[in-house]
Amino acid sequence: MEGAQGSYVARTPEEVFRDYRGRRAGMIKALTTDVEKFFQACDPDKENLCLYGLPTEQWDVALPAEEVPPEMPEPVLGINFARDGMDEKDWLALVAVHSDAWLLAVAFYFGARFGFDKEARRRLFNMINNLPTIYEVVTGTAKKQQMKEKTPNSSTKSSKPHPSKMSRVETKPTPRKDEEESGGEEEEEEEEEETKQKNHKRNNNINSSNKKRTRNEEDSEEEEEEQDNALCGSCGTKGANDEFWICCDLCERWFHGRCVKVTPAKAEHIKQYKCPDCTSIKRK
């Protein structure tokens, strides 16, 4: 893609960093100030889409480069597919993480292409590392870190009390022998009663945990049996035994991951999955 490759050829670490900074600014704009426009551009009904940062501090959502292999590293594919299946903040944070990875890949691609030595690579990395990541900006972590850096360390105070504030030691009268014996009997009775209460409470906890474990095992067995007998809501077949399945949280139908373009890695980031049918109904 012409826009992704930049408008000039970088030759020095400073020029590569200038390219990095421009692309980073464009992607931050997409995920913050232009977030509504970016959200609309990532239509799940379209093909695999990528977020590109341009050296001119602009951004673009487009299909990946058609040439294989591409002339330079490409951003992550399919950011639009997870848009409606995740909380918006989590989705933006996920896109931000992949954007950081792409920016580093592009910067050090230039470094390798123009033969940067160890010192030049170190200088480039230090310049990049002085800037907050896109993820830190989008999630607000960068502001928290700046607040911590600005807050001065609180002065440590001596834990030793001032002599004037120290309490005076008072001597207590020695208890008589008969008082000690009666006090000892009362303490033994209290300890016995406390032990009985602890044992009773522990037995109740064990019984309740056993009941919960039994219910959870029954529920998991029923869910496994339901999944074994389920047919894919998309293709209508069972598929292989070891195939990845995902269940729609709205209609509770099961789908092959390959049929709805959801991988196990992508499913880990989805809090509430909605199948294509439920998604289209909601959009209408």
C-alpha cells in the first residue's frame, strides 16, 4: 500500500524516528479523537481490514497489501471482526497493542534495510522508548505514570517516638494464687467453647463446598453432552471431535470457529460472543 510505505525514504535513525512518530500520531488520533469515525470504518461485514498509520500523522483503515511478500511489514489483519463481539474499550486496547507492535516492526525494518549498526539501533530504540506506547495513551496509563513521576517522594519519618510522647510504664499488682486458679479455669472453658465453634464452622464449610462441587460437575457434564450433540448453526454439521467451537451468548447456538471466522486466540478477548445472525438483527 502506497500510503503505508511513507512519502520519503528514511536514511538515519533520526529520520526513521520521525517516520515512527508521524505514524504513531495518526494511529493515536484514530483510537482517541477520531474514534467514532474509526469505529464506523471497521465494518465487520467487510473483508480483513487493517489500521495504517501514515508518516503525515494521518490514519487509514484499508485492506492489506496484495503483493506477497509485502514490501514492508503489514499491520494485524481483521480488526473489524472483533468490533461487535467485545467491549469497545477492550477492543480499542487490543488494536492499540497490535499497532505498537507494527510500529516497532516498521521502524526496525528500516533499520535493517539501511544497515544500521549497533549504536544506530540503540539510538533509535532509545528515542522510541522515550515516548509512551499507543496502548498506554489509549488506556490512560501514560497519564498515571506522569502523575507518579511528578509526585515527590514523601519524606520518611522516624518511627521512634519522642521521649515526651512515650507512655509511662506502670507496674501492675501481682494477682493472688486463688485468682490465678479461677482465671485459668475460665480460660480453659472459653478455649473449649471456641474450639467447638471452629470445628462446627469448618464442617459446614466442607459440606457446602462438596455440594457446590457436585452441582458444578453436573452442570459441566450437561454442557459437554449438549455440545457433543449440537450441530453447527452455520454449516449444520458436527465436524471433527477436536475442532474449536464457540457458543452465541444470545441465541445459545454452537458454531464451528472456522465457520464464523473466530480463532481460539481471538475468543479469549471476546467477553460476549454474538453470532452473525444475532449481530445483523441487533444492527437492524
